[in-house]
Amino acid sequence: MTQVDVLLGLQWGDEGKGKIVDVLSPQYDLIARFQGGPNAGHTLEFDGKKFVLNTIPSGIFNEKTMNLIGNGVVIDPIILKRELDNLQKAGHDPVAKGKLVIARKAHLILPTHQLLDAANEQKMGKDKIGSTLKGIGPTYMDKTGRNGLRVGDTTLPDFKERYKKLVEKHKEILSHYDFEYDLTEKEAAFFEAIDFIKNIPHVDSEHFVNGYLKEGKTVLAEGAQGTLLDVDFGSYPFVTSSNTTTAGACTGLGIAPNKVGSVYGIFKAYCTRVGGGPFPTELDDEVGETLRQVGHEFGATTGRARRCGWIDLPALKYAIMLNGVTELIMMKADVLDGFDTIYACTHYEHNGETIDYMPYDIITVKPTPVLKAIDGWKTDVTKVSKIEEIPAKLSEYIAFLEKELEVPVKYLSVGPDRVQTLILN
């Protein structure tokens, strides 16, 4: 029996997972998204075109690959319909080609979930989490509170009654906020989208994925967000509402831990973060702004400017440990092309100690990063297509990271297009 390989982010999200899933998808029979919701924005570029996927797995552009939206994902039917409509207009229709299925056990995001999200952020004011306002958190709250609606419920004769019951609960909660809203348009769009997704095959993801494994087929689990946003192990409460780690692939698809094979950990050659929360290496200066502009660090889903800083090795070591990473993928090396000197955080100064791990109280006591200066390569690497063409200083940077992180870097991305990806070993 084959195993499920896992691909996930090691930082605060936005590492470039969509591009790499697209690059790797020809090697796999099934790409399965295992957590998160449309707060994710997986950007893919090829043949002069750019696509942003929020819910659909990033394997849909490969003709032979099946794609599964797993049970750990929360689905906004309106956004999913819009995604598929846009893909169809661009000449890619995974539904018509029979290349997309949805887990029956995946939970639905209702319009009132988005209202609850917005009302809560408004009430928190300056202490807000930095939510994308997509209704993700409230949907997961209903899931764990055993109140949620699932994709499989849409085929039941009493679905609308179930919907109304949950909406009434949400309206009762909203009555305690100073928050105005009108559901009319959103509700009509919601039910139109519900009818639309009934045309996409619904499956039991646990049987579907394990069936592929029994047949000896290859499966890649695709994560969203990043490890440092994991609801259990991230910088709580400035986290997402799901498990973004390898363990989340088990619960988000229905696979046993011993079915996990290779774990691909993706990281940028520097760091970014969206929303609130700690960011030890953040550069709130001209250097940070340069990283933002050169790296086009603006959210694919929200358009929000990302906070930028140097690479954080204690955070990366933590993420590698949690996920059991077997191979690393370094993204956006090209963004550092213009720097004479770059820096890597090797330790933190925290409460009078020098430590190399993320402390529990990182939220309340900001650690000071200990930075190591590294020579830049001062070369345009976007045209590099062979390992032999990689600048020596970039090779030294990669070797330094491999030594510190004790995991090999297998892939190097030197630009946004799928062809700008090098296999190093």
C-alpha cells in the first residue's frame, strides 16, 4: 500500500504552497486539501496567466489528477461557485472533466457565519485577531459545538429547516452586538450556490483516500495557511481555527498516522505575516518595505499588505519538529537578489536568556532576535534554469539553512512561474 505525502507551510502562511502543488501534481493521482477555508489564497502562474484558488486543490490544472476537498475544510458555497465559474471561463472546468469531488463531512460556511466574524472583529477593536472575515472561525466553532451543517446535509429533505434553525441561533448572538446587516442578497446567492455544488460528486473522504491507497495510487495532501497559525501550536490566539500541521492531514482526510509518507515543508527565504500577532524578526522600516514591494507581499485573498522580516530559524525548527518534515522547499529566493547582506535569526534573547525555541509567552513578552549576517548574491536568479547556474552565495545560504535545520532543501523557487522551480537533490 502506498502512503500519503503531505505538503504544508512552515511559517505564517503565504509560503507558495499552491505553486508547488501545481508543480508536483503530475506525480500524483490525487491532490487532497485537508483543512482551512476560503481564507486561503493559493496563487499559480503559468503560460502567462495567473490564478488564485481559495478552496479548490491546486492540482486541478493537471489533466490526469483527481482533486478532493476534504472533510477538514470549511466551504463557502458562494466562493466555491465563483471559483469554478472563473475557471470555466478561463478554459479549465474540473467539474465537467470529473476531476473534483467534495467530502460529505466538510462543513458549510453560512452568510451569518461571516456576519458573526465581522461583528466580533468590530467589537474587539484594536485587539482584533486580523480575521479575513470569511466566516472561518465561527464555522469551526459550530463544528466543534456540534451545531454545524455539512455538505452531505444539502441532499436531505429538511436541509432548509436545519439552515433556518442555525441562522436563528446566529441572529440571537448578533442581537447582542451593535451591528447592522441585511441577509437578503447573500442568502439568495447561498442557496443558488448550494444547488450548484449538488452537481459536484460528494464522497466519504476517508473511504475515498484510503481506496486510492489500496489501489497503489499516489496521494498528496495539500495544507492551507501555515504551521505557526495552527490552533494548538501557533501563536494563540493569533491563529487560524484549524490544525495546519501534518496531524491535521490525518483528521482532515481520514487517514491513519502510519499512512503518512514524505512531508514537504515550504518556507520563504525570508518571513511574512498577515494580521495581528507576534513576529520577532519583523522589519518595520525601509528594508521591510523593500521586501514587501519586490516580493509583491499582498494577500491573494484580501489584498492586505503583509508584514515582512528576516528568516526565523527557531520558528522553522519548531515547525519542522511538529510536522516531521522530510524535505524542504525554499520559495522566493529571487526577492533577496538585490541585497548586499541578508540576515537570519538564529536565537532569541528572551527574559534574560538566549534561547533557540519559540517560548510560550511570545505573545506578551516580545523576544529580541539574534541575527547572523550573510553575504547576498547580488544576481538576478529569475533566469536560472540549472543547478550549475545558482550563484555561489545563494548555494552557501542554502547550505547554511540545511545545516541549521538538519533537513535537505529539495526544491528552490526563483520566480512565480511553475517553470521557475529547480530540483536540488
